[in-house]
Amino acid sequence: MPTGRRGYARLAPTDDVQGAANALYAQRLGGQRAFVVEHDDPYGRGLAGDFRAAAERIGLPVVGGARWNERSRNHRAIGERARSAGADTVFVAGDVGADGPKLIADLTAVLGPDVRVFAGDAFNLPEPLVEAAGSRVDGMRISIAVLPNTQLPPAGRRFVREFERRFSQRPCCFSVHDAQATHMLLDAIAQSGGSRSRVSELVTKARVRGGLIGDFMIDANGDTTLNQIAIYRIERGRLRFETAITPGREHLGRD
């Protein structure tokens, strides 16, 4: 039965953080005219809206937008619209599985190398993008709330070393976040006195210091206060870490 009490916590930042990080970095790279391409699904619409809102707050003009349909024969018309709008930055919000590689191939073919292309974390798969667009995809930026193993805080780097020792491979993607969540859950169980509701309460009010991914707490909405987004750049067909962006509250429109 519903209790009206929050029973979860999330260690990845919300998409308003990701949208703001992309807008901030686009502007930092010299972007002056942005164009937003979104897929018609909740993730795509939401992330596109978050980018637009952040762009408005920081004074980055959004000069146009379009939605892509995965059933379209090609997406070159979207690239033509972005070029006609004079965009120097294109932000793509949606799932790579919705014909994303073909979208990127068509956009880069029309726009050329002088227009910077950014995309959200659902595009964190360079191989199909390279297969579709070839070397034209070099320079594309992709955001995800995961730092490289070498950029983790001391506890995270120790975890990575132990993981490699045990499994002969490095942890990937959100593996370190998953390990951090497991630590939080085990700590809550140990302090719960056997009460399931107490476990939930402890997790949703957790404060972590010296954690695998850093210092953070869980706020009243069940979200992490660690609002760090990594930006990776495709270079010679591989993702290379470029920088980390931490948007402030003034970029997120939060009270």
C-alpha cells in the first residue's frame, strides 16, 4: 500500500543539470546561436526543454529547433533548418536507438565541421555513431554523469584498483555509482535495527563524506546534490574525457 513517504534515492543528477551543463559548455566554447533537435519522447522533450531553459538563463540564444522521427528516410532537412538559422551549436536530445546514428550522420553531412554537435547521455555509444558518420563524428560532445576512473576521488580510485584486481577489467559507466548505492544501502541496513521503513528513511536522508564518487547528500526530492556532469569528445572514433561541468542553482532555476 502507498505510504506517502519517499522510498528511493537517485545518485545520477536530474536532467535539468545535464541540460544546463551542455548549455554552459557550448557557450564556453564560443557558441552564440544554438539549435535544439529533440525526439518526441519524455526523455527527449524534457532534456531539450532543460537545455533551452538554461540557455535562456545564461544568455545563449536558441535560434530554432526541430523534432526528428526515426521513421523518416533521412534527417537532412533538420540539418538544413539549423544551417539556415545560422546555428553554430546543435544540441541533440533523445535516444540513440531512435535512428540516432543516421540522424548524426545526416546532421554532420549538412552542417560540416564548423558547427559543434552536442548530445545527452543516451548517445553515450560512439561505435554506431562512427559506423554511420565516419570521421565526420569526430568533435561531437556527449554528456554523462560519469567521470573517468582516473578523475574519481581517492575512495573511488581505490575501488577501481580493487575491481581491476578481482575482475581483470575496469568498471565502466555507472558501475561506481552502483557500488556507492550498494554501500549506502548496506550502511542503512546495518543502522536500521531490522526495520524496513528505517532502511528507507536512512537512505533517503543519507549524507556521504569521502564516498566513491565524492561528497554529497540526498535532498528532499530523493536526488543527489552532486551535480557534476562529464563532457566527452569523440576523437578518432573513441570517447575522450574533455571536462566536467557543475551547474549552479542559478543555472537550474531552482528556488
